[in-house]
Amino acid sequence: LEAEQADSEPTGTDSIPAVPADAVFVIATPECTGSQVDLEPGEADEGFLGLLWECEIDASDPRVSGSERHADFRTLTDNSPDGLVWLVEDATITNEEGTWRGVALGADSGGPVQGEAHYVGEGAYEGLEYHYYLADLGRGEVETRGWISGDG
């Protein structure tokens, strides 16, 4: 019976079905600053938030180390005591070799912020995708864990 259980337990990327078999796992620690930006007339009525996040990323894979920018935040829920869920429609990571462009989602219910992002590579990263999950570790520390996949 123990041999059967050992054979049926997932290992590696099998434990997360959404992760492609060719994935390279990445752990990163971004150092971020947030600022307020002016909105165009009517953008607040459309759910836009006047936020801009800029980060410097130190990642286990240099392809996704560099400068990350999240702009065009849009709320997906009413700003209520239960929390806020938002979409970032303009997310980029840039470094000397190329650019990653994508979108991100996040949620904050008054505790740790949680989120995820999905990027598509350009330049030297053409044909690659980068996906990560963000965890707010508290005390101003944030970590992302994800993977790079594709034929780049």
C-alpha cells in the first residue's frame, strides 16, 4: 500500500497542473514604492484608481530582474470594508535584454495583499511567458514565486 501511495503523489510541476512541464521556477524579492497619479476626467467614475507602483526586482532568474511598473489600476469591487480587488492593465518589467508586458490582479482586505501577474516577453524574451504569485510577508516585505515558460 505504501508503494502505491508513493507512486500516486505528485512531484515537481505535476503538483500544479497550470505550470507547463518546461517551466523554470523563479523566486523574487521586489522593493516597491507607490505613488498617487492624476486621473483624467471621468476615469474615477470608470473605476480607475490613481495609483502607480514601481519596483526594483532581484529575481533568481536574471531574465525577470529589473524594473517593474504597474499603472492603470482599476477597481473590480466597490471600495468597501470587506476589501478591494483591482486589475492592473499596464504592467511591465524591463531590463537591458528586453521587456515583459502583462496584467496583474490583486486583493487587499485590510491584511496582507495578495496578487498574481502574467507577462509575455519581448526582445530577447520573445516567445516566453512569466507568471507569478505575490505574497505580502508583512513588515514591508514582499515576495513573488512563479515560473518562466515557452520557446524563447
